[in-house]
Amino acid sequence: MRKKGNQIALVLCLALLFNVLMVCPDNVPTVSAESGSSSVMDNTYEPVSVFDKDFTTTPLGLTGSDLGFDYSSYTSGTASAVIEADPYTGTRALHLKANGIVTDGALRNEFQISKTFGEPYTGTISTEITFMQTGTKKDDRIIQFFPSSGTTFLVGAGVTADKGLGYLLSTAPSGSLGQYQLGEWHTIRLDFNTVSQKYSLYYDGNIVQARNNMNKSLPIYNLKRLVIAAPGTSGDLWIRGVKVTHSPFMPEPPAPKIVSSGSRNSRVMWTSEHYAYASKYRLRIKVKGESNWRPIGNATTFFKDYTGTNLIPASDINAFYDSAKLASTPLVNGQTYTLGLSVVTRDESGVYNNGVPRDFESTITEFDGTPYATTPVPTTDTSVIDQLTSSANYYGYLWKLQDGSKIGDYPFLDNATIQFEAIPNKYASMDRIVTTHKDVMRYPLGADGPVQNQLIGFNVKDQTTVYVAMDKNATLPAWLADWTNTGDVIKMTGANSGYTFNIYKKSFAAGSSVLLGYNDYANFDLSKNAGYFVMAERVTTGLKLDPVTEWVNTSTYKLSGSVSESVYVSVYQNKAPVTLPMGGFISGGGSFEWNLDLVSGANLFEVYANRDKSTFFDRVEATVNQDSIVPEIRIPTPPTAVREAVYMLEGSLSKAASLTIKLNGANVVDSVYQEANQSFSYPLTLEEGNNSIEVSTIDLAGNTNKTSYTMAYIFWAGQGIINDSSGNSVHTLTASKDIFAEKKVVNTTASKKQLTLWFILYDVNNTMIDFSSSIAELKPGETKTLGVGFTLPAQVTGYKVKVFIWDSLKDILGQSPLSEELVVQ
């Protein structure tokens, strides 16, 4: 009884709306936009499955008749409907195959399978079917719905070889709502309501037709039979599954859910979820805080009906009827209004009220909206764009300012198909205004706004170059006529093809207002262009520093550079400001230089350049290290004379510097970097006689140090050895034994050497009683072995032998020793 009472109340309420002295809508139930709830809270109207066939789990070989389908009759060719594995994935599916069947008209297939229900269904029916065509593309009625009487179907959906997906109201397809591919699975879903006589069509999960009229020529509206047909004449159709659900007619539909709401100049809009049972949506308005709804349009209408077939229901309101002024009054910018949205299901049977269709209205969902002349868009302090506003656009509150762009980004907030595919590097770091797409780009010239024909407005905080990327296929709007085509392009991907955007630029002085107009909306509506988007880049002052010397040992440094225009330059040294002549102002641009005092150690110079009255600046930096400490050379004092031709010079430095070592004026080590306190060791090959050694160093700052040494090299043959005839070393003398003395000598000098190896036997009185000698002449670098020997006497007690080398072939008294003596006794 509760539902019946609500129906009567609604009917009375609708009737009273025509009485100008009444304000009836106050007693219509309302819900908030957040809850989106309905007064229908039981399960009476929940969808119920009435037919559900999943052929992927059905045994192979079963026929359509085994599965409860009726077959149509045909008089020619062959046809079948059998569960088989599809040729691409091997998944089981119902395979409908027609071959050589004669048809009697476009899409009038003679071979059909159908399912007739035991009772006719009214209310909302939803049917989903997953299909695939193989072979070649064919015209095909995938699915049709028939009432309990008559031969004309209510509505259907199919595919055609040339148009793709279409919807069916009689015998021919209409529209091109999506492409299908051979060998790929696609899903069609049809929702229709027998009371409102509306249907909606989904393709692969996306809605492609919304709330369109069903066939209006039928005597009755219900669902009694569904039909699936193979392609006309010949062809293959595969079906994975069919699912049909039914919901009884709801005399009080659920309240709609608001998807979004927005505003523009003197207007407030809404978008709602889509409902297949909706004949229309009903909108009301009042000033926020008021109890009663205000009339819309005239004094007798308290609501505005939206009957459009947009895929996403959407509309707006820009005025209400002022009863005191007896005139329509525009909405006031800045004033908040409460709007009410309800769903209406119209009984199209016309059996009530003498043929006048009856409306069944849901409870009202309320939401607030505030119109604005322009919608402000937040910006950041770091962006050169300021006071960004959106005009003539409901979705300005969604706009944003993005720092940079990269491959894969979306240029438009409401388009998930157009993406950056290729973008020149110079544009990748620019600020980009991210706008909405369809709503923004299609408004005609002369649309509302504080500045007529303005779409995007902003100020620039500093000298700025603004770039507009416009679809190359667009008719260039007049406001872009004085912009320069850069010759650069940005590539975009799209749903079916790519896009190329030409880039135009224009410079604006600091504090300028930038007003950007509309796209060519006619081109946009005809899909001849994808619109435009905007980027901005601050123009630099051209600040540059000349190359700096990073290490110096002076107390001052000349810092120099240049700018391209009149600017103020400021310098900070180790974060402290430096006083500059003329306050750092450089008139007309050009070069600058200043002598700056240095502190010991690192001097970080930060140089800034900014235009007059601008908070933006360019910055460069350089570090100059002041160092006047001389590197200490740490080498132990070397000997004044040595007997080895190679001397190892070792030492270290007190600080990092480059090291150079010269021997007799020639570089042995040339400017080798040496870490502080790290030991070095370099071999020096000496000349015979005196040698000059020079060690020098220079650090990064130019501090130098040097030290010198003189070292004599004396040629020395070295001590010989004594062996017996077996080659064993002799340490004591043995009577009557043969012994030998020898020495291998290398001439390491640059002059010829004459050498004598002496082997002498002395008695107990230290008298020489025998000797042997070997004489050799060695060229520079030559190596020879000198050797002599003799037989010891029978008596050797108290005897001894000596081996030594002298430097000439003269008599023994004129020779100089070149080795240590070796004595064995």
C-alpha cells in the first residue's frame, strides 16, 4: 500500500504544478547528492537472471536444440549450431554456420536460433552477448528482441561489413558505433525498458547509444523471444555466452547519482549516471537556504526536463522565473544555488489519463552550484603564469597547471585516448595548462564570459613566450593570426589514428594579460581537429659568466660575464651579499666585470639577474679557491756519491700538487699529480761523475717550490768470487786444490773501461808467492766475465788468497781499485 500511496502523491503533485498559486514540489522527497539513495529499499526490483548460457563450459558436440534453442526454417543451403572449439584460442563456443542460404532482404537471415520465454517480461531487460566473426566480415543481426505478439522486433544490435556495430529498429542497421575485428571477441549489451520504451546499447563495455526510442510501431511492449542469427547467405558466427536479466517496472525509480557538477558565467550544470529506464531527467533550482523551489522558465513550471540522448546525461540552468518581476532572471555569479535532479520514467503505453502518458518520478537528489564569471585555476609561486582563469567552461575547476610534459601524458583531462607520443626536448620542461577537451573546444564564438570569445586567460609575471600547440588540420582561428609558426611539431596518439600539432609562439612583456580564444568548433564537431593546448616559458635575461679560474693564489679576482638586456645583477659570496657599483644595474645589457676580494679557501659566487619589478631571476654560480700556501717538498738528504748507476729518489709533498723531477736537465717525471702526504719513488739512472737532480712542484693555485741536489756516480765493478773446480764456493784453503776467481762486470758508463782481475796467493809472512790476472776492455754498456785460477801448494798453513779488480792494464802500482777485496785463508 505504501508504493500505491506514493504513486498517487506523485500524480497529484505533477497535476498541481500547473497551478500558479501553489508551490507543490516542497513535498517531493529529496536525498543528498552524496547518498544518491532511493526510497525503494527492498529487493523487489533487483535484477533477476532469466537466461544464462556460458558455452565455454558446455560439452563439445552439443547442438543448439540440445541447449534449448529453436531453429528457424530455411529452404536452401545448409546451417548448423554446434558447440566447438574456436579456431583461435581453442575456447568452447556455440558455432553458428550458414552456407548458401537464400535471404529475402538486407539482414533478413533465414537461419536463426531463438529462445522463447515461458512468460513475457516487462520492466527493464538487460542482455549481454559475446560474439566473434571469422572468415570475412558479414552483415549480421547478432541479437534481436521480439514481443509476445506481432512479427516486428522491439530493438536489436548487429554488425555490418562496412559500418561496424549498428543498432536495429526494423530491418536495417543505423549508425557506426564501433569497429569489430575478425577473429576477436566482442561484447554487445542491450538494456531496454518496456514502459519508457527506451533502450541503451553498450559495445565492449562502453556505452554507445543512450535512451533511444524503441520501435514505436508495435502494439505491445514486452520481451517474449530473443533471436541470434548467423551471417546472411554464408558465414560463421561464434557465441561464447548469452545472459539475460530482468527487473520489474519500478513505479518509483531510484534517485539519480550526480557524477559531476560545474559552473560558468551565470550557469550551473550537472552530469548524472546513465539509467536505461529513464525517459528524462528533471531539474529544479532555488537559492541555497531557501525552502521552496523556484519556477524555471515561467510561473507555471517549477522544473526543467532534460530529454537528450547524450551518453552521459548532462544539462545546465542559467535562469529562474522571478515571480515579483514576472520575468526570467539570470543566475547571479558568486551566489550559491541548490539544484535538485530526479529521474522520470514515462509510461509510453498511454493507457492512463485518456491517452496522456504518465510520469513516474524518483526522489530528488540535491547538490549545490555557484556560477562564476570565470573559474580561477590554482598556480604556483614558481610558475611564470599567474591568475589563470577558465571562461565559458563548466569544468574549469578541473583544470590544472602542470610542470613539464612527458611521453604518455594526456594533454586534456577528459580524453584518455590522446597522449603525447613525441615531444621536442625544449617543450618538455615548460609549464603546460591542462584543460578539458570536448566541453572547452567546441563553444562557438560569442559564447558567454567577461571577455567575449575568451577561453583561457592569465597574466605573466615576467617576460614570457607563450606556445600554442594547434592541430595541424584545424582552421586557424583569427586570434592566432599574429602568432609565429615555430616549425616544430608535437606528435599525439589517438583512438584510431595519430595527431600532429603545429606549435605557434608569441612573446609577452612582464605583467601582460594573455587572452586565448576558441578553437574552430565546427571543425572540432566534424572531427577535423583535436583542439589545442598551451605551454609557457619565461624568457631568460641571457645571464652568463665567463670561464673562471677555479684556483688562484691572489687576494682578488676579476669576475666577469654578460646579460642580454637591462637588468639588475646581484652577487653573493659564500651566501653574503657583495656591494656592487650602481647597485648592480646594467643598462642595455652587455658585459660586466668586478674585482672582488677573496677569502682563503673556497669562494662561492652566486650571480643573479632580474628585470625591474620582477620576482623571477636567472642564476649562475662559480667557485674560486684562494690558496697561497707553498707545497713543501719532503725528500731525505741524498748521499753526495754513490757506486750504483740507478738511484731511487723517494719523498712526499705536504699538499696536493703536480711534481716534476729533472736529472741533468732532462725530465724524468713531468707534472705528475701527487696527493698530499702520499709517498713517491722514482729511479734515476746516473751518469759517471757528478749528476744534477732538481725537484719542483706547483699546486692548483700556482704556488711553486723547488729543491736541487748534486750526486756523484763512481763506476764500481764490485767484489769477485772464488770457487773450486766443481763450482762450489771456497771459504778455506785446501792444500793442492785447484781454485778459481771470477767476476761478471757491466760497463754502466758512457766511456770505455779497462779492467784487471787479480788473484794473488800470500804465504804466512804475507809475501806474494803466486798470482794470476785477467785483463778485459769493456765498451759502454758491454758485459764481460773475468776469470783466473791456480793450484794451491802442498803446504797452505797460514796462507791466504785475495781477489780484487783494478782499473787499468798498467803496472800494479799505477792502478786504482774498482772493487772490494775478497780474502780467503
